[in-house]
Amino acid sequence: MKLSDLVTEAARDPRFAAIDVAGVTADSRKVKKGDLFVAVPGTKADGSQFVAQALANGAAAVIAENAPAGLPAEAPFVKVPNVRLALARAAAKIFPRQPQTIAAITGTSGKTSVAAFTRQIWSTLGHPSASIGTVGVVSPKREVYGSLTTPDPVALHATLNDLAGEGVTHLALEASSHGLDQYRLDGVRVNAGAFTNLSRDHLDYHRDLKAYLAAKLRLFSELLQPGQPAVIVTGHDGSDDVIAASRARKLDVFTVGKDGSGIKLVDVAINGYAQHLTLEHAGRKYDVALPLVGAFQVENALTAAGVAITTGSDPARVFEALQTLRGASGRL
């Protein structure tokens, strides 16, 4: 692939536009001959400090927001306004295949369970499905455990490419505030988004709660396209902000919960280690025996059901599938 195909700014310089690129990485240690090295500033180290190592390992070109100190005059270098965004978009082009339906879930808590429940619902309905998040990658052919809620763009797009190659058509993806703020999900062809809740967390990274919320809002104000569904749990801090951002983006807002317009929780009764739910959707009531405990799991299950319904699944079959849900690995 040509450098100009990966990085728009490269097309402006005829010296570099036709350079062949074999791969892309932001880790100078992983550079192979012909790779594009993306010098990303990190919290502990700046990628610009490792350009010499990347070139020594065979990097075909370097991109950064500013020319790295000591950059050889002959080294192919392209300046970009947002290096993290450039990395994500380049990775998406190097690894072009993705599942047909991708739902991204954000929120302080519940992301892992909602992703797992959404995958389970889709699987029950016959769709080859996967989930990516805190517990790793789970699909019909693999269970690979990891530690990052949202992987770096290269790893993420490589995984999407592999999953699509394995026949996965539906994917539930956790979208962390770090991942959204650092543009890791840009280039992912997201079809639906979901918001669970917001509480004070990750303030060691984000300046304050306002910045934390702003990072999560990127999913609804920038990544999702007009007309796509936004599934939102009502009644939490941040819910109204997400609804407002979604409406401003002209998304299809689908709320869930006691005041939900998409799925309304009419009644809930504890029954041993299960909960009996009375739900209302599109003017029809449904009785569901949810095999999970806790009000938070009710919200997680309804969010997953909302994602499944808004991405084309039959509501009656979705609510029936809720009765077979299993708790996410490592979660209550």
C-alpha cells in the first residue's frame, strides 16, 4: 500500500507519496522493514525519541505532529495535525476487514457485562458473534484474555480483521474513556452505541469529571453517524448529556430503564437467584425471567437487549434470549 493511501498529508509531497508501506506501528521495537512508524506522544515516553531506532529497524517513513529532533534530512517524514487519529486511520486501512455489525459500549461500569450479554443474545439468535474488552477477546473460535479495555489501534484493527476472517458478523466492543480520548476507536465502523452510567473514575487521567464525560461523548457526537442507534440507560449522571449529544448528532435515541422510551422496566420481582421482569417495548408487554441478581444487572441486560433490537434483531426473540444470559467472566 502507498503511503499516500494511508496518510492523506503524504499526498502533498511527491517525494513520499509513492513510498510502499507494509505495515504500521507506534512501537519502534516492533518496526519491520517497510513499516510506517507513528511517533505518538505517551504519558511516560514520546515516540519521537525512538525515531532513530525505528529507522534502523527499517521504517519506510515516519509521521508525527512535529519533526523529531535529530531526524535525518533524507528520512521520509510527514507532519500530521493529529498523530493518534492518523495512527487509527492507517491501521484501519492496513487491516480493512471488520464484522458487519459493531456496537460500542461506554460508561463507567457495566461495559464488560453489556458487551458479554450482547454477544450472548446475538449468538442465541444465530449470529456468529464476538466481544472485545476488559476480559479480552471472546468469539466462537477463541477466548484470549487481555488487560486493556480498548486495545491500541493496531492491535484492535488486526483483531477486527481476524474476527471478520473467522466469519464473525456481530461484535460488541467496550469503548473506554481512554480509548475514545486517544482516538483508538476511530476507523472502526461502529453501527450502534450504548451508554450505561457515569461516576467519578479515571480522574488521574482526565482533568475532571467534565473532561471524563467529554471523552465518552465522542462516541455519540463524532464516531456514530446520523441515523444510527444510541442506546442509553436513563436516570444516571450523564444520561441527559448523552441524550442531548445524540439528538444533536441526529442519532436514533433508544432509552432503557424505568423511564425508558425504547424498553421500559414496568416491574421487577426477586425470585431466588433470578428476577422476574415486566417490560414494555413498542406498546407490547413482555415477561422475562432474568437469571441474574442485582438492579445493575437488570440495566445491563436491558442495554444489551436494546443494542440487539436496534441493530435488527426481533424483539420477542431478544427478550426470550435474556432468560439464558450468563454473567460475564470475572463479573458478579
